[in-house]
Amino acid sequence: MTDGTDPSVVDIARAYYEAIDATDFDRFADLLGPGVVHERPDRTIEGRETLVGFMREGRPNKDTAHEIEAVYVEDRDTGETSAEVAVRGRLRDADGEPMFGFVDAFEIEEGEISRIRTYTN
């Protein structure tokens, strides 16, 4: 991402987890569109500032790590500036113990995350 080229949708999705796990909320905010919507099983969060605030202060457990198991990219060759990517993984606690599995479905428009739908088990 530092060579001046646009990051791929996979890079953006992976960076989302890296920023959360590193508590790098400036980087996290840079990945999000201003009107981002995050639909979680327990709530819907709307807006970049609200989502950053939730990740910084409102999460039930902040000392976690996301283990990515697979990334799925929508097969699209239309020249559009939007794409969808899904990430399947496992959230681990501070001791490395698995908490739950997840799938996050991202909508990425013009290099920014515009919507996230989280599914957990």
C-alpha cells in the first residue's frame, strides 16, 4: 500500500482486522467511509466516528485477536468502483482461546468500507 497503488479489497479487509487488533484507531478510521454501517448480531452501528468509538471503548472485550481462516472475493470484472469481500475467521481472547467464529461481509466502495455485516456462531 505504500508504493502509490490502490490497495486491493483483500488488503482493505485484512487491514481492518490488523488495525483493530493493534488498537490503531487512526488507521482503522482511514479504512472506513464516512457513512459506514456495521450490522452486528447485537446492534447496528452507523457512521465512521460512532464505529471507531465503539471499537475503541464500547466493545465487550477489547483484548482480542482476529484469526483469519479464509477470504472470499466477489468475482467482478465490470470496471465498477465497488466490490464485496467476505472474511471467515475466529476471534480469540487474550490467552489465545477461541471465543467464537465469524464471517464478516464487507462492501467496499472507492477504496473505503461502506458496509459490514457480521455473522457469528
